[in-house]
Amino acid sequence: MAKNWIFPSLAAVAVAVGIVACGGEVPRAIAIDGIAATGAPMASASVSVFDATGSMVVEGVTVGADGKYSLSIPAGKVAPYVFVVDDGVDKLVSILGSSNSTTVNINQITDLVAAKLSPSGNPLSLSSEIATGSATATTSAITSASSVVQTALQPLFTAVNVSSFDPFSVKFATNGTGVDKALDMLDIKITPAGTTSNVEVTVKGAMDEDKGANSSSQFALGATATTAIPALPAVSAGDVVADGTSPLIKNLLDKMTACYALPKVDRVGATGTTAAHVVATPCKEIFIGQNPANYKNGGSLVSSTQHFSGIFNTAALNVVFDRPQYFGAVKTDAPGNGPKAGDMLIGYRWVDTVGNYQYERSMVRKNATNGRLEVVGNQYLHDGGVGSYAQKRTNVRSDAMSYYSVGYTPGAFVYWTAGVAKVVGSGKAITDLKVTSPKGNVSMLCPLSGYSFLVFAKDPTIACNGVGQLLSGTNFVRLRSEYVNNTTSTHPRMKDTTLAFVSTDFTDAELEDQISTKPWTFVYNFADNTTATQYHRPARRAYSIREFKALPLPTLTTARLDALKTSASTTTTSGKGYGDLPASGFQLDWQGAYDDLIAAKKPVPANAAPMTAVRIFGGSGLGAGAGGGFSGSFEDRVSIRSTLRSFTITCPSGDPQCTSGTTQYAATSKVSGTDLYSRSSEGVEYVNFYSMTYLAP
């Protein structure tokens, strides 16, 4: 008897194996495309996706040169989805509230929307907060938060002549016009501070050298934040960057890459050392008027020993320049020497063939003849600058004396001739440098024999060499300090007396109220009784202590820290002490700040800074100095790749701390401290410093 074969439908098979979704639909992968850009495309960055459980469901999709990316979220994953784009330093977040195939852009506006949805105000915590149920990111919640953010940013959109747009789905080209120009001009800094995050929104428009940005706002986000997101002040049409600027910046970086692709002999000949020796067309075209001799930045020129020294270096081959950024323009000519109206500050990253990289900023000028952007420098005559600095000072001898400090590092580099300090760049003999902060606080920096930079004077009303004046030995002014254990009562300024502290600490709230774009005024007083004034801005304001505490730092391994403790001298004189310095070199072993998160495939904080250097500080010639002390001091610094977790610093042959003619440390050289140094793309320096100095509790 014949059998009738019955073939079940595919739907019936799906039911049998349990793969039908609610409603009877077969789960499908979700197709996503979008643009990852901050104006300039985040080329070569990677996009990862986290689902509602906090699990990474897509890892490391590469962004194209035009900022476009596409990916597929596997079937069966649960919305909402958090998208994180990571270029190795900077990270931005976007959100999708449904499981529909769609466009998901990632930019600083979507990042701010994510911060608005986060109960901590931290966009990179949103994934874990969704997973624990403390955050809601439904489609309607995302739309509502996006509407609030767009309303606050409307003055910028109006100035660049774009109507309201959905930052998550808008289609645009990364060509420096329309929506892309709005992103080019928009800087959003989100700084976690524990239970909330502090936000600073700035329109990167034209501004005068002695003034701050014309349109900015500050506020806090998080469940406990009490203020709404304020609207930006009106943006003047005259402050708006010209159409097509970001492609011009990229074209300049391409010229720089082309220059460094040439062998050194083709760039500057076999023995070239100055701007006049630069002969390769791609190298000459980097600089204003195609003439490297026109460049000047803080008095420094293009040469083998000053700026753009890589052009003269055989080893600096095939260095790539990327990550173009626009940071603003000069509105009117600076008084005296300095930038001219229309000059622009741009940013970029260089990467060498072994993976070392660093973020830099340069002043450029548009060539009226060919329309290209060319590097000109700030045209100031004297070296100078100011940066934000945050340090955890771990006391190897006593945990109770370990403390955090935050502040700024204003100053200038000097060199010494016949006992006279001269400013790098101009070469003028300097008496002192008066710096005035945006809040009107005046400090004085002085030359100190043996130091390559000016250091803070304890009393700005007394001449540098006056009776009763004390020099600190540092250009880091600590605006706020706080013990790690938060219980030691005596302020660190009373213990670490060689450092520079303000007389009364700023509060965290006062630090967080600062505006990043406000300039500092530098007045140079020279030995010939002439003066000069320059203006310098930090890339961002100083951190508060609570913000700094929220930022994990690389730390020495337990074994290495124990070795430091063992080697520390046993002096009980407060403010004294050192550790042994092995002749063969000083070994450091450490754990990365985010090794645990990376191993668990969790988002790393947006303000995470890669560790870029290791340093040791110490004294040389023990017994040859006054009272049997050291005859000199030294700092040995080595730049490293961020992936390293161990390194041995050897003595730079020829320096006083070395045994003559070798790379071995002399027996009379000792170490007073070592640090693990990180530097963000904004130029903020984060340091975990291990001090060998004894501080009496």
C-alpha cells in the first residue's frame, strides 16, 4: 500500500524547534547603517553594540573613511541597543530603542542624548544601567530626550542654516556643510563625577585671543541633577566656520602624511637641519606660503631640534596623520605678535609604524591664492602654554599621606647660558613670568637653576631672587587637594612644602564652574626691562577632585609597589627620602586602568586616557651637594605604547646621573619618585605618582 508523505510547512518546523518570536514572526537579524562622525568622520574607529542585558552582541565593526559603517545585530537579541564608537581614545554613544532595521548615527549629539537618559549622566554607563533596570531607553524615551537636546542646541542650528533634524537618522555627507558643519562647530564635554556628570557645551566659533567662546553652557545630568539643559546663547553668523573647512583640514593632514612617506634624504637632504633645508614639495606645502621658514610657534621654528623635527629624522618614516578636528578661529588680530584674524586652531593625531601615537594641535591659515589650509603656528615670540593636570600622589612610606591634587600647569621652557635663564624661542633673558588666570588670580613663575622650565614662587609680591622668596620646584599649581583616605586632617600644603598649592582650596563646585575656553594672560618680564604679553588657553578646564576620583588610573602591581617600599630610605625627617636606583635600570610593572573592563568586553569610559609614558625623578651626586646632599636633580622619561604593562628605564648616556660613558645609573643617583603618565586627546595629563619622600603624619 502506497504511503502519502506529508511535508510540514517551514512555519510548523519553526514552532517545533521553538524559534518563533511572539506574534508568530521568525526572528531576523537587524540591519543597521549609519555615520560615526563629530563633523570629521571617525575613520578607522570601531563600533560595538550592547543589548538590553548589557552583553556585547556586535564587536569591533570598522568605520569607513567617510564615517559610514554597517553591521548586523544577530537575531534573538533584545532591545534597547547601545552603540559605542571607539577610536582608541575618544568614545561616543548612540541608542536604538527597537529591533527594527534602521539608521543609527553616532555623534556628540546622540552621546548627549544618551547622557540625558543615564541616571548617572554618563553615556558609557547607560548599557549597564539598562541591564540593571535603573535606566529606560524605549523609543519614546529616546525621542523625548532628543527633543530636549535639540531645543538646547537650536541657536547653533540656526546660525549654520540647518533646520531641526534627528541626529540618530539624518542622512548627511562629512563634507563640512549643513549638518556636518554643525557637528564640526559643536564641542560637548561630559565628565562623570560620581552620581552625576558635568556637561560643558561650546560652540567652536571665532573668538578673540583675550576672550572665551561667545556661546557656551554648563549643566549637570543624572537622576539627582536639579537643573534643566539650558539653551545655548545666540551664535553670531560672523562666528560660523566657512563651508567645507573640515575637508580642507583633512587635505592638509594628507599633505603631512605624504611628506613623511618620503625618505629623510628626499625631504631635507642628507644633512639638513633647518627650515631652509626642506626641499620636498609635499613637505613645503604643509606650511604657509609653501615656506617652512614662515612658521613660528612660541618662538620655535621648523628645525631638527625644535618643531616638526620628525621631518629631519630618518626613523620618522611613514608616519600617518589623521583624526582631523576644528577647534575654532581667531576673530581679530592678537595684540602685538600672535595669531591673526581668520587663523584656525586644528587638531590631529599622528601614528608611527609601530603604533605609537599622540594628539597635537596647530594654528593654520588659509592661503588666499590656492585656498588651502597651511600651518603657520601661533606666531608668538616666546614659549608658553597652560594645561590641565590631575595627580594621585601615592606615598610609598605612608598610605595615610597619599592624596589627590587637581589644577593647571602654566609656564614656559627655558635654557641656561652662563648662569642666565633664557626663554625658549626668543632666547631673551627672563626675570619672571606673571600669569593671570581667568578668575583673576595672579601667580609668578621664576627661573630655578638646573630646571628647564619656570617654577612657581611662593610669594608673587617678592622678586624671584628677593629676600624671603621660596621657589617651589614645580609649575603645577594645585587648586584643590584631598587625602585618599579623606581622614588625615593636616592639609598636604603643610607637609609637601616644596610643591605649589593655593593658599585656600577651590571647592569642587568652583572648579566645575570654570569655562574651558577662557584664556590665561602671560606677562613676561625680561632682564632688559622690556615686557611681552601673550594669551594661552588650556584644552579644557581642570578636573574637580570628585571628577578625578571617578577616573580609574593605571597602578603599579602589588609586587612592584612592595619592591618600592622595601627600597625606600628609612629617614624620619619629613620632606626627605629616596629609594635605590639599580645600575641596570628602574623596572616598572603595572596594571592598565581598564584591563578588567576590556577583558569583560564592557564599555570603557569616554574620558579614559591611554598611558603614554613612564617617568622617574631623582637626585644625582649624593654626597657632593650642600650638607652632603645631592648635587643635581633629574627626570628620565620614556614614551611607551599604551598596550605595554612592563618597562625598564635605563640611564640616558651622558647625563650626570649615569656612570660615565654608559647607560647605567651611578651609585650616587637615587630615585625620589616615579609615575605612570597618561595624556588624553584634549591634552589633559593624568598622573599616578609614587613618592618616596617621607611625610610625617
